[in-house]
Amino acid sequence: GAVVSQHPSWVICKSGTSVKIECRSLDFQATTMFWYRQFPKQSLMLMATSNEGSKATYEQGVEKDKFLINHASLTLSTLTVTSAHPEDSSFYICSAGGVSTEAFFGQGTRLTVV
Amino acid sequence: GQQLNQSPQSMFIQEGEDVSMNCTSSSIFNTWLWYKQDPGEGPVLLIALYKAGELTSNGRLTAQFGITRKDSFLNISASIPSDVGIYFCAGLAGGTSYGKLTFGQGTILTVHP
């Protein structure tokens, strides 16, 4: 149980375009999902907390207009990187909580902006 | 904000050796978790600890929740090549949303056959 699926696993996009990443909880309802960014060989940096039916809570320094989060249902949260630039290239990971104190992670999305 | 100090940052060991890594914090956590991340993948939960002093095993892995609730360690016995990856400790503080974790910096483990 507690399976989280993230899609796509990798994406390459042109600078200036927008990219949407999906995070789904497959076998449980997730009232809260979390979006992280990770640079090579570094820890996970929390970007925002996605709450079903309400606005996301962004961590300090994360541009909410740049990284749009939507949590329209109890099983789906999306992260849209708007007007992507090469510096947005990174590994983005979602996790879902609300079942217990643990968090279960998606497979991650490798974003490359060219 | 809260931070977890994880050490060592990296380890290079021979297959069959035992491994130990730990995390410390200046503040108390109610839950300690240990994750492993393979390259290009999301972290996978290895062990969850819920009570101070708790010692839990999962196969060759053993982890303990420190009695002060400010530290935890993970041991891997008889390492094998597939143990290679990055290991993260994570903590959940009281009063925070379920799943909102604080992470350590990670320990990069390399196992030589």
C-alpha cells in the first residue's frame, strides 16, 4: 500500500515554455502532498505543501507564480513550472502524507530546460 | 528552522563490511525515518521509528530512535553492492502536518565488490 506515482519521469522542454508534473496517490487519499526539488548529491529541499481544496503553502524563497501547484482531488496534485529557464533544470519529487507520520515518495521527475 | 545533521557525508566500503550512519538534531522529533534513494529515483522508506529508545530491524538494517529524541542511527550489516545509494534520515516534529519532514543532508554509500 501507500503507492505514489509521479509522471513524467523525465521531460525536456524549451526555455520559456511551461511544464506540468503530476503526482498521484494510487491506493490512498492524500489530503496533503509535498513538492521537493533536489540537486545532484544533495538533500531534498521542500518547495511547497499542497493541500487538497485550498491554496498551497510555499516555503520561503520559492516563487509561487513560477511554481504553480494545484491539488484538485484527494489523489492528485500537479506542479507546473511556468516560463521555464535552464536554471529550473532539476529533479522534482513529490510525496504524499496524511495516512500516518511517514511520507511516501513518487519516482521523481528529471526536468531539463534547453 | 529545524535541521538534521547527518554523518558521515559519504562512505566507501568493501562488500561484507558493516556500515553505521547517524543523525542529530538540536530539537526534538516525534518520529524518525530512514530512506534510501537510488539514482534517478524517489526515496524509499526503509525504517520508521515512533518511540524514544525504540530499536527496529528490517533485514540487515537496524535503526534506533535516541532516548533524548534528538538523534537516530542506522546500521547496515554485511553490506552488498546493491546497498549503494544515498541514505537520508528524516524527522517529523510535533505540531507539524503528517508527512512534512525535515531531512538530513544524506550519506552517499559506495560498496566495492
